[in-house]
Amino acid sequence: MSETFLPKFEIVEVCPDSAKLIGIYCIKDKKADGFKAKNEWMCSSFNHEVRLIIALNDQDKQVGFIEYIPSEKAWRPLRAGNFIFIQCIAVFSKSARKLGLASMLINQVEKTARAQNKSGVCVICSEGAWMANRSLFKKNGFSSIQKKGRFDLLVKIYDNNAIRPEFIDWDRSLKEYMGWHLVYANQCPWHIKSVEAIKDSASEHGILLKIKQLNTPEDAQNGPSGYGTFGIIKDGVLLADHYISRTRFENILKKYGR
């Protein structure tokens, strides 16, 4: 399904059944392992309600996207009912940013939430890498209701009687991870490349690295990091909460030892 979205952009909605045909924005090569993993993730029985909205410019180039899902199925450490949860948003084109494309994408998700009689829309933001900054959502009427470390939980509520979303404390599960651990899910198509690079590096350095794939929303909601779908842990200490390169992992090895 597509619709005209201002003179500059066309919006295409991607559901699990159409991802293989339309694409997933972050990885253009449909033969790449990351694309295949993301497509399988979208088509799992847990994620049939996940949606991507991809914005195309007048040359049919993908210039931005937003991914959302019912809050009960969020792949983040979140407890929320009857909300839409925004899992990812990215607009890499500077010209599209200047035209307010990110705000337009958020507005499209809000329209869906209202049409489905949801209590509101929520999102987890962060300082630093891999998640949108809170300022984008605050200028769109979202309010910060909880903060933990570098992560912020923001909401825009339509039903004042609704139970507010809240973080699930990801620190509580860290004690379960003694030794070296890598935890990930295929919600992000870049994870596969990172996991393979880190696995190879660990093997070359004689590190016994236990790798755990998160296969359900509940796994991610109760996972060991605020990002939810990635973590590198040693002896109960979270050393990286988002995917990293081989070089970054080897710097961690130098700092924290084997």
C-alpha cells in the first residue's frame, strides 16, 4: 500500500509479507545475510503486526523509515499495554531532514494509533548511538516519563486513564551472565555481521564466548540491555549495549582482559 506524502515524498508501508519485495531500508542487498535474517524475523509468528513505513524521494530512492509494533510485542525492555511502540526511526538524507521527514513519519504512526483506538504512542530514546534523540519526539508532543542510564522512555498519550508504560529493569538479569556473553536478536539487520565478526575475534583470542539469540519479544523485554536486542557482557557487567565492530570488541578485550 502506498500514498502520496507531500510533493517531495511517497510513503510505502511494508508488512512481513511484502518485505522481500519492497525492502527494509537499512540493507539494500536482498541477498545479504542481514536482509535474510531481518525478513525471517518479520515473518515470525511473533511479528506479524510489525510495520515499516519507508519514504521515497522523487527518484524512488529510500530516504527514511520508521518501524513500529504493538507495545505488547516490543523488542525492548518495556512493559506497556494498548500502545503503539516505535522501535526504530532513521532519516539519513540531510535534505529530507530539513523538510521534516522524521516528524512526518512519526505523524503517520500516530494516525495508525488513533485509528486503532490505542492509548497512545511510546518510544525509547537514548543519548549516544543507535537510537533516536529525545528532542525529535519532544518537539512532536511526546513527554519523558522515565529515565534509566542513557535511555529515556517517552510517550504521547491519548487516553488519560491508560496505565503508563514503564521500563523493565534490564540490570536484574545481568547476574545470570557469568563469563563472556553475546546476546542478540535479528530485529536489526546489522546484527548478523557484528555477531560473526565478534565470534571470529573471540575464537582467535581464545575467548569462550557464549552466544544467545533472542527469539521472542519476551526474551528481548527481559534481556540484559536498554537497547534490548544486543549486549556484550562479561561476568555480569554490560560492556556494550548495541552492535559493535570487530575493532571495538578487540579494544574491549584489551581493556577488560580475558
